[in-house]
Amino acid sequence: MPESEISVKIDAEVLRCRICLDSLKPPVFKCEAGHVLCSVCMEKLREVGCALRLGIFCDLCCKNTSYSRCVEVEQFLDAIKVPCSNETYGCNEFIIYHQKEKHESKCTHAPCYCPENDCAFKGATCCLLDHLGTVHGWSPTNFSYNKSLKISIARDHRFTLLVGEDQSMFLLTNTLTDIGNALTMVCVRPHESEPSYSCNISAASGKAEGRLLFLKDPLVSSSSLLGGSQLGRFFLVVPLELADSSSGELTLHIRIDRLAP
């Protein structure tokens, strides 16, 4: 550890606003008695004081006061660094205390979950990919973006894992219904971030000439699969008669495109 740094433990309560109890972040204010509060609460007290004609008052002092910036606490907050909660899953970042929530909302090491029933695994996407292969025997299908991929799946085969050129994972979920198979695509990643891909899925059958079903999902949603795989907003229903009569398989053509940044 560098000589300019020390390792300490701090009671988190002292780093919270005395009124709303949210984590403090600059700008921070204090009353004349030294009660520290966040800028949001200070502004609310100012508005309430004006509305009730009480002037500027402190909710903790219960009397009129004045507020000033608490530079000392702001410097203290900026100096505190804490480990990411996803340290277990491979994140080695130390983040300024009041930026922790923002970092973790986008941390690429946040866990994804196994979609198999009764499986409690959670881990980074690369670990999930390995888990699905070694524990559940899944065989991922590699594909190239902007090119059509032809696959055949059994009507009762629930999940098909696709892996793109950039190692992004996609899960094709096949749900049996009374009228056929409902197919939906999701990008497996830790956060429900802005969509980066579009997807086309088509199904046809040789015995039903002229029958072609087509789905275009302009914005493939992303999911960590927490709570399992859900039927997306866009899905394709393939009627029972389009399945191959001898093998019972569905023949699909899938194309996933990357959206321009």
C-alpha cells in the first residue's frame, strides 16, 4: 500500500445525510450547529421555511439558522474509495464512495444468472458461458453478425445459446404453447442497457408451401436473466404444423445485426 494511503473502517452512518439518510455527495452543507445534510434536503428545508414563514431553519436544531458549504466533509468524501460490490465476480475497481452506485449500475463484472430451473449459479458472463457448457452440457452456436444463420431445434428444446464475434451472448428461448412455439431473443449481459442489436427470425416448412413466418425485433433487449428468461415484447409464434413431421424439429433462419453507435 502506498505510504500516502491508509486502510480504515468507517461506520456508514456518518456518511449519510442526517435527514434523508441517503449517502452524502458534494455539495454538502452544514448548519451553524454543525449538522450535515445534502443539498436536496437543504433546498427542501429552505422551501418549507419560506412557505411557513419560518425563515431558514434546521430540522434537527428546530430553530432558525444559516447554512454553509462543508468543504471539509466534501474533501473527506472525495478521498474515500471503496471496492466494487462485484469484486467476487472479477471487478478490481476502487471507486470514490459517492460514485459507487453509478459505477455498479454499469459494471461489466456484475453477475448474470443461469436460466435453468433450480440452478443457483450467478457470475460474470464469461463464467456463465463456461457454466452452461460444463454443468448443463449446452453447446453454443457461434455466428457472424449481419449474416443469416440456419439452425434446427426440437420443439421441446427450451434454450439455444448463440455467441457473436465479439463474444456477446444471445439466448433464444422456445416456449411451448397450445397453438405452437413462441420464440424470443435476448442479449445476455449484466444490465438492461441501451439496445445494441436487432434481430430477424424466420421459420418455414417444406410441407406447407408458401408458409413463411417472419419476426423483426428492431431492438433486442438485454437481461442478466435474474428471475429466468421471460417472453420478450417481440416474439414469433410458430404453429404446430410447421414442425417437421418426422423429426419434430423447427427450422429457423436467424440474423442478428449490430446497431450503429
